[in-house]
Amino acid sequence: MSGRHADPREGATTVDGLVRRARDGDLRAFEQLVEPHLARLYGLAAGMVGPEEARDVAQDTLVSAWRELPRLNRADRLDAWLRSILMNRARNVLRARRRHPAIPFDPAIGHGDALHHEPMSALAGRWAVEEALGRLRPDERAVVVLHYLADLPLREVATTLGLREGTVKSRLHAALQRLRVALAAEEAS
Amino acid sequence: MIDPRRDDRERLPEPVRDYLGELGRLEPPADLLDGALDRIAALPAPRRPFPWVRGAALAAGAVAVAVVVVGGGLLTDDRPPGASASPVPTPLELSPPPLDALPAAGTVEATFPIPPGTAPALHAHGSLWLTSDPPATLTRVDPATGDVLATIELSTLTARRYNTAPVSDGRWIWASAGGDETIVRIDPQTNEIVDRYPVEAAGYQMLATGTDVWMTDFELNVLVRIDADTGAVISRTRMPIGPAGIALTDEGLWVSIWNAPRLLLFDPDTMEQLAEYRIAENSIKVEVSGDSLYISGNAGRPAERFSIPERRVVAQTEEMNVVLLADRPWGMTFDGRLVRLDPATLAWQAGRQVDMAGCDCDSLVAGTDRLYIGTGAAELVVIAP
């Protein structure tokens, strides 16, 4: 794969130039274009669908971006554009998951005290949070992830998701309520 | 990315904030970009859209291929063969073929009566071992004649519903005694219980390596490792939710979770969790063949093939109990359809309807060269492949 990495002899290139070259089929230009965004995309994907499927969603996003590159109107909005593609893909994954829902789990733990290994205790906490996030509607989860993980202001969240800012506010409020209720129920059990 | 000092946002519950914070700091996998570029390289070059053919670019790029082979499905999309990216293992809507459209799966070689209430659970030491539920007994049967060779009482206590789970390590038979939370070591030469060890668990599935015995107890949410020489409990790992299927490979100890869509990989020595994968929920059993894990379950769960090198579910088919006969997968549905499966795609290659006599069960055991099916009429059906 080393042959694909950017050739420094090509010198600095503008985002506009890279977009133009990538649109013409230059895969190396595309690589240069998206590489700075990988970490953010992967983090967002993990927030939306969980770490175990984040790689798939992030990769699907890159493949879609390549296909859709001719439709990118403003190269300076590349980050937001990639984010929108990813959020659409991730919400589709979540919708598919809701059609095949997992049975909610009860993190009650086993008995006996001696000889316990407890590598799973952290996992139990994490699964409880995943479970709570999993109960959110895809759009609610998207609002939470964009606002808190990606640190976007609500206006930008609205733009990314193609929603009105007021709608984003109400979804965020509903999402936080659901999370609190789910986690409180978890603690109580 | 999450700055707790920011106070102009509504507060996120702390565990969620920590969780998202952790995710935000994750390093992307090293092959993330290369994997995407591999897939892109196999696509047609992007085209500029022409205003008079709106959507032309979309059409040019949208080459999504869903391969569905009779009764089984490869979970593929537009990526080239061998590409490492995995699609979400969402169960496909499959239409398995009618059995009369398939070649007959094996021949019925014999039918023997077996004790009422028993079902085949293990083929080992040249015999078939039947379990009863409850009480906890093992019945040893000659698979060639159906003769009962021995009946071994494991526990007089009322057994828990899921128990016994007999396994062989090549020398001994190990079985969980269910109700009294012990496991027993049985000498197949004498059919005697030679040791009984308290383990504070009832085996849902067990695995015997010769040096260790592993057992999952999905009611108590524990995974127990027992020293095969002394019977001492080496480790008892609490799980957040019920462990069910269990398998050991060079990669580690695989544990499927019944009521969560998860397959976990552990270092068997330290019980450190190495990885976590999404599979369909309601898994019961994991069988290993080569670089594949065949994962069976119930509650409508599809049977799956998990590719160890690819670390993902690559094929699914209808709900069934999958067993391996000479390393080839066979499956039994709850309504008595016995099918031979393609090892890669799980496509149905041959099939046979077995009269289960009203038993809503998938009792199927593989021997060395025969399959054994227990029916609701207290019969054992022997199938020659």
C-alpha cells in the first residue's frame, strides 16, 4: 500500500486542486484530500454505531465520497460534506438495527466471590451506555453525537442533518431525557 | 473532543459523556483508508454529472451487488472479493428452497427406539451419549444397534433447565450435573463417575481441552474454567449478560452471548477481553472448522458463519442447529428439515424432511461418519451422508 501514499515531490496542493484531480480519477489526490479527516470521521462513526462497526461506516463514507465527489460544490466545505455523508450512512445502519432489535440486556452479575476475574465490569458499564444510546432514535443519537462528541453548535448540527435548528433542540432535549431515564433504570436494577 | 468545562450545553449524563469522549479519542484502524482505497480502485472512475441526465453519476456509481445463494447468503456489497471491509451483519431476508428442489441429504440408515425424554447430545468413544432433562442422566447408546450400554445418574437434584452439556476431551467424558452445580468426570471404559467437582455453575455449553474444562452458565452469567487434573476452579469470569456458545482457536477463547448480539474474544490465560464483534443475538452454540465459526441459536436467529480472518459474519441462513460432520456443516431446523450446507455461503446443497413426531426441536449430533437425530417419538434416526 505504500505506493499509494502522497508523493512529497508533488509539493503542496490546494484542496480545490485535490478535489479537481480526484474528480478526474486521481486516487492519490483523493487520499490526500481525506486523510486529514479520518480521525474525526472514525470518532463520529464510533459514536453513532459503536466502535465495532465504526470502521465499516467510515469506509463506506469514503467510498460514497469518492462516488459523489462530482456533486461536491464547495471544496472548503469538505469536512462538513464528509460528515453529512457519514451521518446519513450511520443513521441507515441504526435504522436497520432497529428493524432487527437486540433484546435489552440485564447486566445483573453472577454469584460467588472467590477466584473472580472481573474484566467484564467495565464492559458492563459500557454496554449499559451503549444500550441507552441504542434506545435513541437515529436522529436523536445523531444530534447527541454531533453536539457532544463532535462539539458542533446546534446550528451546524441542524445543517449537517438537514433539520431546522428548533427541531434539533427538541430532539436533543428528548434524547437527553431518554438517556437519563435509561441510565437511572439501569442503576436502579 | 468533549470539553467538560463547557457549560453552555445541557449536561450530558456522565457515563455517556465519558463513553463518547473515549470514542472521540479512538485512533482509526491503520487499514481504514487503504481498505477504502482498495474498494474504490475496483470501482469505475467518477464521472461528472451532465445537467441533461440528472443522476447519471449516481447511476454510474451505484453498483450494489447483494449475493443471495439458495437458502444462504453471502453478505457482500460492492467491494471486491477479499476486501477487508465488512458490511453490517444484518440478517438477510432469505427464501430457502423447498426441500424437493434439492438433492436428498444422505440416507436414513436406521431408526432405533431410545429412552423417552432423552436426546442425543454427544458422539464420543464410539458411542452416542443422550441427555435427559430433568433428571440429569446420561444414557450411553451403541449407535450401530441402538442398544443402551449404560445409564449414568448425574444428580438426583432437580436439574436446572439447561444442564449436562457433555463433552469429551478424548480420554474422559465431562458433564455438568445441573441441579447440584457440580461437574463430573466419567471414565468411558467403565461408565463410572470417577470424580465430582463443585463449580457453583451449571454448564450450558462446555469445552474440554484435556488440561482444562470450560463451561458457560448463562443463567448465572459466568464463564468458569476448571483444572482437568484437580477439578479446581481456575477462574470464574463474571459476564454482564449470559454467555452461551464457546470455542477455542489459536486466536483465543470465543464466547457468544445469548441475549446480546455479541461475540467476544478472550485471552484464555488472563481472561482479558481482546475483541468484541457484532453477531445476531440469541446465539447458543459455536462450532469451529478451519477459519470459520458456525454460530447457531434460537428465537428466530439466523445461523451464521463468522470468518476468523475477516473478523465478521460473512454468511447467514435460516435458524438451525449447525453441526460439523467431517468438518462440513449440516443443519437441522426446528421443523425437522435436515440440510447440508455450503461451508462458505451456507447455501443449502441437499435436504431431507425428518418426521420429528411433533417435537419442536433441532436435536442433531454428528458422529465420525453419521448424523444422529432425536425425534419426539423417542426415536433415534441415523443418517448416512
